[in-house]
Amino acid sequence: MKQEDIEKLVAAIRDLQCKTAKDIEDARVRFLGKKGEITALFDEFRTLDKDGKREFGRVLNDLKQAAIAKIEELKSNTLDIAAASVAQSEDLTMPGDRMELGSRHPVSIVRQEIVDIFRKFGYDVAEGPELEDDYHVFEALNFPPNHPARDMQDTFFVSAGHPNPLLLRTHTSSVQVRTMEKMTPPIRVICPGRVFRNEAISARAHCIFHQVEGLYIDEGVTFADLKQAILLFAREMFGADSQIRMRPSYFPFTEPSAEVDVSCNICKGKGCNICKGTGWLEILGCGMVDPNVLEASGIDSKKYSGFAFGMGIERIAMLKWQVNDLRHYFENDLRFLREFSTAVEV
Ligand code: DAH
């Protein structure tokens, strides 16, 4: 019997770690079982002479007691953990986890509303690229070569010094052109999308915003059809008693052109701070498609006529909810977005 063998066992018992009840039982058998390591030492002890017994008696007894105590300690710890986890998983009185649902962005809500209204009138949705060329954003829409909108100050050019430079579209009217190139009349589409302008960001201007373009081309389409389409839209969007008025305006791609106001749905036309006392709110630009625009995209302007209109989605959202700082629509501040939430608790 060697002192150092006993010390090794003392250390092994001290450092013993068990995760499961089976681990503990295995450890007990290893040290204290019939053929266990400590039991074997006791067998050997019996064969020692008197001096040997005196030398090893105490240490062997201490070793055995330490092993028994360690096994008991491990048992109670492991059982505590097991008991605690059972209790936790079965506590049916614990409150459930709250799940917060995301919500749709106000711009998406309004875009969908506009799309739904025009779908009811028989319009399809058309889309075009945000990275466009000068031809589809300006030239085919009858913008004269030196029109200020073509200036670097208003438009984000991606490639310059090219006869047909690439740029970020400044309006969704470019989708009109792409649609006319692809389809033959009758054409009835609306084109929602993101547009970009080189503006300093403020409460009233942003370098990114959203528009919905509308286009209707067929034989015999008149200004009266345009007026009726806009009136029906305004009544669906702002209420059945809404009125519209048209003011003469100018756009290179329409002739004649108009800007449309809707009667203020806050004060019902009496005059308030939202409509600045006028009783009217501007909602969109429109007009009869210029024959040059039809011809540029291969549509016979002697046979067909049509109207187009374009509106800002943020503008409509501002009128709907009176959120008059454009920056709110792009900052994704959760306190703002939650105002439009229809989230439910589950
Ligand atoms: N593209 C115009 C803009 O961005 C809006 C517009 C006006 C579109 C008149 C039209 C239209 O189709 O007929 O300001």
C-alpha cells in the first residue's frame, strides 16, 4: 500500500463531477462497490502488519468517509436540479410570452388602398425600373432638351456624359412609356413606385418618395373621362361627399394639363389650418396624354387618345393622417410606425 495511491484517490473523489443519477451510481461502484478501488484498499489493509495498520488505518477511514459524503452531496445536488426543472416546465400558471407582430408601413397601407381602388375600376398594376435612362424619364415624355428637370440639381445621374445617361427616375411617368412600348391599346394601368430627387431633406421635401402613376389609352378617351375617374377615386379615398376641382397647369407630357384639388375632408370645405383656410387640398397632377408622347412610343395619336395622372403617396398619407413631416415616413422610428399598427396579442 502506498501513500501516493491514497492521495490520488482523495483527489479523484474531491474532483468528482456527475451530471446524471447514473453517473453517481457508476462513481459509487467504482470507489465503494464490492470490487471498488477503496474496497480493494481495505482488503489489502487486512494483510498489513501492526505498524502498517497504524500507518494507514486513519487515512483509509477518512478516504471512505469522504467518498460516501461526496456521493451523497452529488445526489442531493443533481436531484435538486432535476426537481427544479420539472417544477418549472409544469408551472401552468406562468403567463404566456407576448408576441409583438410587425405592422405595415403607412406608405404601404396607402399604396395598397390606391391600388385597390383603381383595380376596382379595371386598372392593372405595371412596374418599371428605378434605375432608368434619360429617354424613358424625359425624352419620350416630351421634355425639351434644356428642361430644368434634366439638370444635375434635380436628378441623380448615375452615368453622365452619355447621349442617354442612366439616372434614378424622378417620377413614375417613365413606367407610362415602358407600358406603351409593350402594350397595344386599350391600356389601363397604374404604376406605383419609388422615385428619387436631388432635394435637401426637410419636413416638406425628401430625396426619396413614392408615386402612383395612372394611364388610360383607348379610342375616344376624353377629358370628361379623366374628370370622372379622378372624382370616383377621390370619393373612394376621401369620402363619398368629396368634391374635386381642376386648375389649369403645365406638364410636358400632357396637353391640356391640370392639377386637382379635393375638398378638405377635415373641415368639409369650410376652411381650416390643414387646407390653410381654402377648403381645398391639392392631390395630383393630370392631363390628356400629349400626341407626341403617344407617337414616341409607337401609338397612333390619330386613332387613340388617353389620359394620365400622377400622385405622391406620402402626400395622400399626409392628408389622410395629418402627419405633415415627410421625414417621419423614412426614419423608421418605432414610436411612429406603431401608430399604424394593428398588432394583436396572442
Ligand atoms: N410626373 C409628375 C410629377 O412627378 C406627376 C404627373 C403629372 C404625372 C401629370 C402625370 C400627369 O401622369 O399627367 O410631378
